[in-house]
Amino acid sequence: MSRNKYEVLLDTMPETASRLEVLFREAGDGFIQVEYGHEQRAALQDSFRMLAVNDIIHSKKIAGLIETVPGLRTNLFHFDPTVLKTSQLIEYVKEAENSMPTIDDVVLESRVIHLPLAFEDSETKKAIDKYLKEVRPGSPNVINGHNLEYIAMCNGVSVQETKDMFLGTEWFNSGGGFWPGGAFLWPTDPRCALIVPKYNPPRTWTPEGAAGIGGPCVFTYTTPTGGGYQLFGRTIPTFQFNQKHPIFKDGPFLYKPADRVRFHEVTEEEVVDIYQHVHVETDYEYRIEQGKIVVKDYMAWYNSAEVQQGIAELAAKRVQGLKMAPRL
């Protein structure tokens, strides 16, 4: 394709029946970004495909390819341009894409990580109170000192139903989030697909372990930072810079692409105690199960009449909820 000297779009692949449009963007010396979908919105099955293509690329052991960073609907390729030309790398990605006409044969290695979660804990309440005092007094997403009621309102469900949805599905990690070690977590059960707008403007502080939702994705904050997701609780450490705990001995991040997270409710006291046993005592035992996602089986379940009816019912509730929820 022709391009001028200011054009960052290097190449494209057209949308197909089983794939979004693919855009190859220059992302600096030694980097290209492969973006999935331009006008289209990515969905969970698109993440399955993207990660399967990522696995194919790594299996080729390409000289000069340093690493890949899968994300929500992109994959960032880091390479040595003295060894691997940009055009060559794009051809490798195209070959991998063309080798997969459908996702029917995709099987992903997918661990299940069980994480304790305390709803509406005091640390996330402190972050919300700080926001009200210093950033946006009277922000309409804060109801009774927290964001959980606003999340429920936007989706036309009760607070208890909202909690049941967070706890009632596995959350699939499509790749690295907007903060080191984070994860973009999609609900594998679309009947638990809560959707909310983000803070406007964002917070200046969020505690380590805070659990929030923005758009359709859940995120667990790895370190204290700013942030814009609606907060609903707090979980245990998923990052450790000093790598003292055995779970972090091979790297400071807990999550890997294609992991699934399963939350279970505990008290705030239990969460705080676990922080001591992760960061100080280093004897907490994370519960992680090895597993796989057979995409063909998942899609058959997803397309069943029962699941599709549940999707439609939640969508109808959300339409009514958004009419009631104040705009941010």
C-alpha cells in the first residue's frame, strides 16, 4: 500500500467471516503494533484468535523477535531491526493469520487463578473519598461512598445480582493491561457481562489490589496508581517487584495471557492478612489450576439458545439501566 512519510499504517489485512480487520502500525524503532478491528469492536473470541496467532508466531523461533505484548485488541511486537526487517515480520504475522481460516481448532493453555475478593472494602473507599474531596465533589458514580451501586444501576440489576455476576464467571485475560502486570479480564459467561463508563475525570490514587470495571473489562490494580475504572472491591497481590514470594520467582507478574481468574468472596480482614503472608511472610499459597480452553466447545456453548437468551435479557436490562444512571 502507498503511504506518505507521516503515515504510521504500514499494511492491512481485510476482515473475514472469522477475523476482524488487521492493521499493522509502526510503533517506533524496533516495534510494530498489530491492531484487530478498526470500525469493529473486538469480542472475547477475537482475543482467542489473537492469542492463538501469538502462539504460532512464537513457535517459529523467529530470529530478531524479542518479545510480544498482547493486549485487549492489539499485539505489540518488539524486534531487532538489524536482524529482522519490518516487512519480514509483517509477512510472518500474515502467514500465521492465513493459516487459521477459523478458530474451530484453537486450543489455548489457560490456567485458572482463584482470587479472594472483598467487596466495598475500606481501602477502595478511601480512594473514592479522596476523589470526591480533591477531584470531583458530588460525582454521580459515587453512591453511599462506593461505586458498586452505580455499576448495578448502569446494568439494570441489583447490587446482589452484580456481586453474583462478578463471582459467577471466570474472567479471561486477553493480555497486558494499561499498567505493568495488569490484565484485561473479559467474562467468559456473557450473561455476566457488566458494562460501565469510566470515571470522568480519572482518580489520582487507587490502592494496590483494587478491583474495578471499565467498559466490559475487569482490572485488578497491581500497585498504587491513578485510574478510572469503577471500583467494586479489593483482591490480593498480583505483582511483587522484589520477587520474594515463590509465586513470583520467575517474574514479578502473576498473570499470563489466556489465564482465567475466578473470584470468591471473603472478608476484608482476610484480604489484609493475605497481604502480610505474601509480602512479608511469603508463605501464602496461591490456588492455581492448569487447564485449557477448547474454543470449538466454548463457541458451541456460547451460541446455545439458553446463553443467547441470557445475553438478550441482560442487554434489555442494561438499556433500561442506562436511562436511569446519571451521565459521567
